[in-house]
Amino acid sequence: MMEQTLIFFLLLLLLLLLHFHTIHTAELDTVSDSQFLTDADTLVSPTGVFELGVFRPGTSANRYLGVWYKKIPATVVWVANRDNPITGGSRVVLRVDHTGLSLLLSNNVTTFWSSNMTSSSSRKATAKVRDTGNLVLMDENQKIIWQSFDYLTDTLLPGMKLGRNFMTGIEWHLSAWKSNQDPAPGEFTWGADTLGYPENKLRKGPQVTFRGGPWSNQRFSGVSTFDSNLTFTYKAVVNASEMSFSYVLDDSSILTRTTLNSSGQLESWVWVENGKKWQLALSLPRDICDSYDICSTYASCSVNMIQQSCACLDTKRFVPRNQQSWERADWSGGCVRRTPLDCKNGSEGFVKYSNIRLPDTEHTWFNMSMNLKDCEAKCLKNCTCMAYANPDTSLQGRGCLLWFNDLFDMREYSVGNGGQDIFVRMASSELVDESNFKKKGGAKIEIILPVTILGVLIIGMFLTWSLYARRKRNHRKGEDNEEDIELPLFSFSTIATATASFSDKNILGEGGFGPVYKGVLEEGIEVAVKRLSRTSSQGVHEFKNEVICISKLQHRNLVKLLGCCIQGDERLLIYEYMANKSLDSFIFDENENKILDWTTRFNIIKGIARGLLYLHHDSRLRIIHRDLKVSNILLDQDMNPKISDFGIARSFGGNETGANTHRVVGTYGYMAPEYALDGVFSTKSDVFSFGVLVLEIVSGKKNRGFIHPEYDHNLIGHAWSVYSEGRTMELIDANLAKSCNPTEVLRSVQVGLLCVQQNAGDRPNMSSVIMMLGGESTLPQPKQPAFFMDKDFLVADFSSSTYLAGSVSDVTITEVDAR
Ligand SMILES: *[C@@H]1O[C@H](CO)[C@@H](O)[C@H](O)[C@H]1NC(C)=O
Ligand SMILES: *[C@@H]1O[C@H](CO)[C@@H](O)[C@H](O)[C@H]1NC(C)=O
Ligand SMILES: *[C@@H]1O[C@H](CO)[C@@H](O)[C@H](O)[C@H]1NC(C)=O
Ligand SMILES: *[C@@H]1O[C@H](CO)[C@@H](O)[C@H](O)[C@H]1NC(C)=O
Ligand SMILES: *[C@@H]1O[C@H](CO)[C@@H](O)[C@H](O)[C@H]1NC(C)=O
Ligand SMILES: *[C@@H]1O[C@H](CO)[C@@H](O)[C@H](O)[C@H]1NC(C)=O
Ligand SMILES: *[C@@H]1O[C@H](CO)[C@@H](O)[C@H](O)[C@H]1NC(C)=O
Ligand SMILES: *[C@@H]1O[C@H](CO)[C@@H](O)[C@H](O)[C@H]1NC(C)=O
């Protein structure tokens, strides 16, 4: 019995020893002509960073010649005999001779691998491993005649190239291992597509699954928020002899590598010396928007905090090819121009779209010395040219890329997080709004958001600032801790306990993006937990940054965000709990609405106005709520209103007041006409929703679904007709009759009607609203409101049945997720 146990442990020990390293007896730095390196020896780089030798991957019994980090166990960066392993226990030798480098069985002529030198090879060749990880074979003049960097496996090291050498025909691309035990080439490759302007593509077999975007030659330095210690220099070469893309770290003592694993995930890693581990810096593809061609033509994919979806490049000039399937989130048809191109001589023009991952460049033409003006002219001359762009902004405005097919595989980034400008050809009639458009572009550029660490740039390559940020943190803390988030991060188990495992009994309501639960933390603190729908696989960094951004908005009329929780694909937002739930449970309820007397209602109206004013003008960020409605107004125990659900609010900064959105997110009944119909939103579209709220609070009736028995009016229409006939007091909730102050009621209704005017420019801003509500001065006369009649609204622009079906209910309309 004892004996068996002992044997077992000895065997285990032996297995552990064999697991990665074989026992190496000698460490050399050079193998020269006709010298032999046996499989017990290794070749070490000058300062001992890399080592070449024979290894076994994982638990495999097979052996391979490879290069690994000498001081880091089990990190192989290059393999010679990938698909021809040394089986069995036979001894092997690495020989350097006039035929180059070869790996042979000792006492036998069997060759496992050879560097396949040609006649030019030298008799006095020597082999060395460099500190970059490059295994080089040099002639007597130290000229490189062969190097492992020309034959990439699954790892990209700084200094390695992706692309193609037209002189030697060598193609540089990564190819994944079959499995962790088998370095033979697997299904996935990542490399340059050089048919048009070069770009990197991830392929599964012949199928493209992800594209990195066209190459651009940029040095990402001088961004003051980051340590200059961890900067990269990217190098793109596009000339007659080669097309290549590579990067080097300015501080070469920092170890980084990018790997393509056998399930097709590209991952960038940084070695953290203190933690003695590889820290993941970036993993691609990240989300559904990275799926190749997900949105098809003239549409872009975008991800926000809650969801990811496709939208036509702009809703004015493009329409889904098939509206019905588009609404079902079947985006395969893509979008088409509203007005087809007719290519009348000189009449067409271009519209600029910003922050776009440029479309697939397979059918492109380029000239990197042409300026943008000539580029435009060249595109305009050829009817099949659909767009132009400057792919490389580092060339002082030079560089011209033209597309000769329908544009596809675009992605839209939030401002400052990557993407480039593209100029898309349009029929002359679509160019009328050009000035508006420019304004909109400006707004985009001005957006102030904390730098989203992940994904600052996917330009050509995929290494991003996240490397810097991580590194910086690790520097500071000396370990690979979780990020220094300024917001409490709750553990999933804490929240699960607090909500009785998300019990149905604890559901407070169903918000736009998932259910909201009541929870009680251990300390007895009550919270509301919003569990975002699981369909989003948004990056953790992006999510956290958006959460931090929201949590910075603090005002007594805004619901406070206490923290968040991220686990796997779970995303939870933890808010302060509001004892009295939402306003709609009072004003639309026959019994509860008695609780809200006029004074309380008027306070609620003023509170909402102050909260909205803060969002629009006073907060550091300028926020448009976009989905303001009674169910998003929560009440604390003293009936003070607090605006909730900034999930869809988009911040934008500076003095811009307008922006255009691809997706209409909001609730019918509260949406301003310009927003519902054209997707143009601004603070004035929130003002419209506020106006509807005021009318609902005063009348106790829902705008949507309210149909006047005689006139077929909705609530706005009804309010307008009683107001214009001087019978405003007929509008008020019957329960208010006793408590109300007629002057305040009239004022509120008039302000409400001013807010719902058809023309956004006629509507007051929130600071005037507050002044008008509180003051005694004469108010302007409102013009006839938008959406006067329910029917008009429905018939006018929404012919599809999807909209009609949801028209009377209070659902939030958002785009459907893909999964
Ligand atoms: C070399 O080894 C292989 C397999 O072990 C054997 O089949 C072959 O005959 C050997 N050749 C020589 C020349 O010894
Ligand atoms: C060397 O040439 C042989 C035969 O042409 C080929 O099978 C092998 O893949 C080549 N090896 C390398 C490293 O190119
Ligand atoms: C690099 O980082 C170290 C430590 O954080 C700092 O002392 C040094 O100044 C940095 N070097 C540069 C060039 O920023
Ligand atoms: C292409 O660029 C590379 C790297 O800059 C250079 O070595 C090579 O000579 C260039 N070839 C031509 C034809 O310009
Ligand atoms: C590849 O990486 C992804 C992401 O880290 C991981 O989920 C997957 O399991 C990895 N595949 C293998 C075979 O290790
Ligand atoms: C097209 O426009 C150019 C310049 O405006 C003019 O020279 C040319 O004659 C026009 N061609 C046709 C077919 O109208
Ligand atoms: C590229 O553009 C430059 C500047 O406009 C021009 O001189 C050159 O002839 C162009 N080359 C090609 C191949 O069109
Ligand atoms: C337009 O561009 C396409 C693609 O480069 C080319 O085949 C065609 O000849 C060009 N037409 C004209 C009129 O230049």
C-alpha cells in the first residue's frame, strides 16, 4: 500500500516535471555552422528574455522546437515544427549548415523541420535568438538570411509584421493553434487583406468573421492622461515592395504579446512583473458589433450602455431595404439611399459621417499622396465611386481612399473612442440639409465623455490604450487589482441575497432595459436594482465608464445611482430606493390620485423642471433624457419627484443643441414630432415630453390612449381646445377641484402647451420654464401643438403595423437586440 502511494507520487512528480520543460543541460547563445544543438540544450537571447528549445505543449506527449520567455513558464511565442511533431522519446538535434537550420532525429536522417534555405545560403552561418524573440540565421557578414519573424504562428510580438512582402512572396499572418495541446495550424487566421487598401481580417477557414479596419500610420503619444512610459509606435508600410503593419513599444523592457487562440479570440497581454502574471489588456472581437458585416450596407452598428444594434447611416437619407425585417432586428438587407444616385454631371455631392469604422476596403482604390480635395474630385468624376476618406490622418491631410462598391461593415464609435470620417456620395436633393448636418457633426465632436479606456482605437491594429491604463494602474498599485472605480462595485452575491435571488415578489417594475427589483442590503439599506437585459455583451470598461459618468450626475431631483455590479454577462445598476415608487402609480390610479393634492402636484412639476434643467444646462455633461414620462418620475417618502432612468440619456457637450440619432428610443405619447419622425433629438425634445407630463399631472389623464369622446383628440388636443376656448379649468383632475389654485393651474397648462408646440424652436428651454412656473409675468401664447389628433400622428408617418400595435400602451420603444 505504502509502496503504491509512493509510486503514485513519484509518477505525479515526474508528470509535473515533464509538463512543460524538459531538463535542459546547456544554455548557449549561438549555434554556428555545422554545430549541433541537442534537445537537451537551449539557445538563450543576449539578456535572457527569450529561449529556444524543445518543449511539450500542455499534457501532450509530442515535442516541438519553439521559442518562449525564459523567465515566464509555459508562454511559447513561436513553434518551428507545428504540424510535424517529434513523437516518442527519440533524441533530436538542431543543425546549422549550408542548407540552413534543420531539426533532425539524431542518428537518423528524418527531418522534422527545416528553414528551407536556397543556394544563397552561406557556409559560415550562425543562429541566434534575439531579445525580441526573433530566431535569426546570419551569414558571415551578419546579414540575416532567415528569421522566424517571417513565419508567424499564433503570437504577434512587437516588431513582427502583418501583411505581405511582394518581393519574397512571404505573407505575414497569425494562425491559431488547433488546440492548447496541438500547435498545428487551426481554423483561425488574422492577417492583412491586401486586395484593396490593406486592413486586417480575422478568418475562420475562408470566412471573414471580424475586421480590424483599414490601416493607419499613427503614433499614439502625447495624450497627457496616460503615462508616456507605455507608448507604441505603429508602423504601416504601403509601397511597391511591401505592405506591412507592425508596432513596437517605446519602452522595450515591457513585455507584451498578442495571441490568437484556437477559438478565434485575439487577446493582447501585458506582463505584470509584480503580480507575476499576464494581464489581459484587450480581447477581440468584443461584441456583436464586431461581427463582420452584421448590419449590411449603409448601416452602422453601435453599442451603448444597454444595447447594440444596427441603424442606417442617417435616418434622413437612408432607409432600411426591408423595413419590416429591419424592425425584427433582421439587418441582413441593410439600408439604401432614399434618393437613388443618378449621376447627373456634377450635381451630386458628399455627406460626412464621423466616428465610423471605415467600411470594408476590398473594392477600393487609393493614392496616399493625393489630398482630400482632389480625392473628392476624383470620386465625383466616377459614377461608381460611392465614398471617399482619408484613411491615414497622420499624413498631413494627404491620403485618398475611394470605394467602388456599396459600403458595408461599418461601426459607429462614441466620440473620442475611435473611428474616422467618411464622405458618402449623395444625390443633389439630399444635400440641402448640409448645413444642419455640419452642425450635427460638430456636436458629435464636442461630446465630453470620460475616455472609454477600451477601444480608443481599432485602427488597423487592435492594441489600445487599455494597455496603458492597465499598466499605469499596475505601476501605481504594484499589482493587478481591479480597476480603481470611483463607484462602489457590489458583488453579485450581495445583490442576489438582497433581492432574494431576484425573486419575482421583489419586482418593482419593468424598465426599458430590464426589470427593477427591490433589495435590502445587509446594513438594512433599501435599494432598487435594475437588472439590464443579458443580451448586451458590452465590454466591462465601457460599461463602467458609462456608469461612472451617470453617477456623477447628482441633484436632489434625480434618482441617485449608488453603484453597479458586473459578473459574467450580468450588468446591474443599484439605485437609491424610492418609498413611493413612480408617479404613474398615483396620478393614473382612481384611489391613489386623491393623495396628490394641487400643492403636491405643483411641487412635483417644479421638481421635475429643476431636475431636467440640471441635466440640460447645469451638470458638467449635457444630458438629454430622451425617455421622460410619468413612470420615470419616482417619488420619495415626502413626495419629492426624482427623475430616473438615464440609461438612454446621451450626453453631449459644448453649446450644441441638436444631434441626430439613428435609433429612436422613447415612448410614444411623449416623443416630440421631430424626434419620433426624424430621430432628431435635442433638449427641446425633452421639453416636449415635459409638457406632456405637465398636462398629465394636471389632468390625471394619459396622453396616449386618451381619446376625447366627441372630438377624437388626444390629451394634447383636448388641452389645446379647452385652452383656446377659455375653459382651461375643465381639464383638471376632478379630485383637484377643491385643493387647486386656479392661477397656478392656468400657468401650468399654458407652460405645458408652450412645451408641446410643433416647432422645437418655439418651445421654451428649461430655465424659462422654471421662471414661467414660478413667476407672475404674462406668458406667451402657445401655438397649436404637435400631435393634435391621435389619428393624424399614426397615419402620417408610421404605416408599419409594429408601431400601430404598440400605440396605445405605454411601452418604451427601443430597438430589438440581435440575440
Ligand atoms: C530513421 O528512423 C525511422 C523511424 O524511426 C526509420 O523508419 C528509418 O528507417 C530510419 N532511417 C535510417 C536511415 O536509419
Ligand atoms: C520546407 O520545404 C518542405 C518541402 O518543400 C515543406 O514541406 C516545408 O513546409 C518547408 N518548411 C518551411 C519552414 O517552409
Ligand atoms: C516612467 O514611469 C516612472 C515611474 O512611474 C516615472 O518615474 C518616469 O518619469 C516615467 N518616465 C516617463 C518618460 O514618463
Ligand atoms: C517600402 O518601404 C520599406 C520600409 O520603409 C523600404 O525598406 C522599402 O525600400 C520600400 N520600397 C519601395 C519600393 O519604396
Ligand atoms: C479563447 O479565448 C476566449 C476568451 O478569453 C475564451 O473564452 C476561450 O475559451 C479561449 N479558447 C481556448 C481554446 O482557450
Ligand atoms: C460635365 O461637366 C463638366 C464641367 O462642369 C463639363 O465640362 C462637361 O461638358 C459636362 N459633361 C456633360 C456630359 O454634361
Ligand atoms: C497620386 O497622386 C499624386 C498627387 O495628386 C499624383 O501626382 C500621382 O500621379 C498619383 N498617382 C497615381 C498612381 O494616380
Ligand atoms: C470608375 O472606377 C472603376 C473602378 O476603379 C473603373 O473600373 C472605371 O473604369 C472608372 N470609370 C471611369 C469613367 O473612370
